Amino acid sequence: MEIDFQKGSGLVPAIIQDERSGGVLMLGFMNAESFAETQRTGEVVFFSRSRNKLWKKGESSGHVLKVREIRVDCDSDSLLVRVEAVGPGVCHEGYRSCFFRKLEADGGTRIIAERTFEPEKVYGRRNFNEPAKAGNSERQPAGSDA
């Protein structure tokens, strides 16, 4: 089966799912080269749209994603990559999943998870908000960088 990279201007979304829990960890994008590298190495490699180059998940943190299974959707233009996540989390903000905020009816967001690691210790710099506790009622406007 061929993946239809052309539909999305050379990129397909790749949903990353924890193989054990079924939880969604993150969303990234792959081009044909990063998909081939993922298949070759058995570890997830994305195409970074902001850096315009291949990006192996975990290259700076060590929190790699070991591929256990790849599924293709019915249109052959999206991937579900079931992984074993090595390390305490995949999010650069210190959470197990990148989906740690819940969008509220008023448009604000609420943190619904606990940090699983201290990102400043992993990445050596701090470019995100202070840690928040699960259930924090402080809301941030939709679209904020928090």
C-alpha cells in the first residue's frame, strides 16, 4: 500500500498512540523520507515543519518512540503509529502526552495532567510556563502559548 503524501503537500499527519494504554501521546507530520526512516530504524522520525528537516523524536531528550505497529487510514493519507514510549513523557513541556489541556466551554483551557518530568533539566532551558497542577482552575485564553 502506498501512503498518499501528495494530498497534504508532501506531508501526512501521524497520530502517536501508546500501545499499552491506548492514550494519544502526540501528533506529528511525516514526509516520505521520514516515513522511510521510521520504518528503517523502528523509531519515530517526523518532518519538522518549523525547521524544515527530519526530526527524530527524542534526539535531544532521549525520550524516543519505538514503533510497535503502523496503521493507515481508509484514504491512505493519515497514519496511526502505535509505540512504546521510552522515558517519562513525550511533550516538551514535561507531560506524558502533548494533550494535557482541556478546552473549556468558555474558550479557556484547564491543565488536566501532572508533569512527569522537569523539562528544564532535559532541555537545559526554560521556554514554557511554570508547572501547573492537574485540575488547576486558572484558565488561559484559547490560543495562548501556555
